[in-house]
Amino acid sequence: MTNYLVPSLFFICIFASFIYKKVITKKYLSLLMEYKLYKKEEEYMELLTSVPIKLYFSSKTIMVLKIKYYLDTNQYDQLKEITEQIRNSNVKMKDLVSILLSVYAYYLDFGHRNDALEIYHFLINRIDEESNQELYRELNELKTIYIDHDRNYISVLEKKIEKTKVLPEVVILYFRLAKLYEFLGDVDQSKLLLQRAKSFSKSQGQMKQLERLIGT
């Protein structure tokens, strides 16, 4: 009986520990969200450096939460500084790519062309094209639309839309096509494509964002 009881108690302790960690993690994430919602930056950053956070969150997660705060609050200078620190750190390439991609998208979205190009070249020169084909295509597609404003890419996006059956991807492709038309000066066609994107969207938040861009 004892032989069975000891491992049983061991697994119960492991399970209890897992549940406790999950509850604590949820608690601190909720607190961070509250600080961000009410723009309590000092409290947010202090919590990120606290002992409980370091105990229950990985260093990568803490870094992501910090960058996410700057992205969501549109703090260009802080993003620029922390991005430079990350690029010169010993963060694993896999983690570095996931972090820098969100910053790359932010720079493109807000028209920081030179900063976006810096990250583009940093990543494109460090990833293996053969084993990261999807990432390689994504980096180049965004550059073609947001930086190069390549008119010839309109037909590429249109063909992609015709072939794509997954609704979230269709919404993204229509949005990108709309952005390309906007960059080329055709605002009416851009708004028409945003309307099409909205018609395929199933996300209320996404639909509201598209409505704001359309001006409805």
C-alpha cells in the first residue's frame, strides 16, 4: 500500500503546484492588464521586475510583456531602445524572431520606414530561407507592400485571394491589398477592399477597426 501511496502523493503535489502556478500567473497577468488599461506605466514596469513575476514567468515572457506594453501604448522611443538592446543580447534566434516581427509590423504600420528596414535586414540575413520559407515570404511581402509600394504586387495579392479558402487569411490579404492601393494613391479602391475585408471578418474587434479605417 505504501509503495503506491508515495508516488500518488508525489503526483498530487506536482498537480497542486501546477494549478497554483496557473492561478498565480493568471492573477499577475490580470493585474498587468489593469495597469496597462489605466496607463499606470510605473506600476506596470515595477511589477515586471518584481520577484513573483521573475519566479513565475520566463525571461522571454517578461520581455514580450514589456514590448507589448510599448507597442499597445505607441511608445516609439522606448521600443527603439529596447529593440536595440535585444538585438545585442544573447536571446535565442527563435525567440528573437518572434519578438522582432511584432516590432517590424509596428514600424511598418506607423510609417517608420528606416527602422523597419533595419529589422528587415537584420532578420533576413540571419534566417535560413530553406527552413523558414513562410517567415521569409512574410518579411518580403510586407516590405513589398509597405516600403516598396510595388504596383506589380497587386496581381500577386489578387491571385492569393482567389486561392485562399481560410477566412482570417482572406481578411489579411484584402487588408494588405487595400494598403497597397492606399500607398499608390487610389483611396476609393482601398476603401472598397477594406469593405470586402470586413465582409469576411468574424471578429468584432477587427470589424470595428476596419470600420474606423473605412470611415463609417
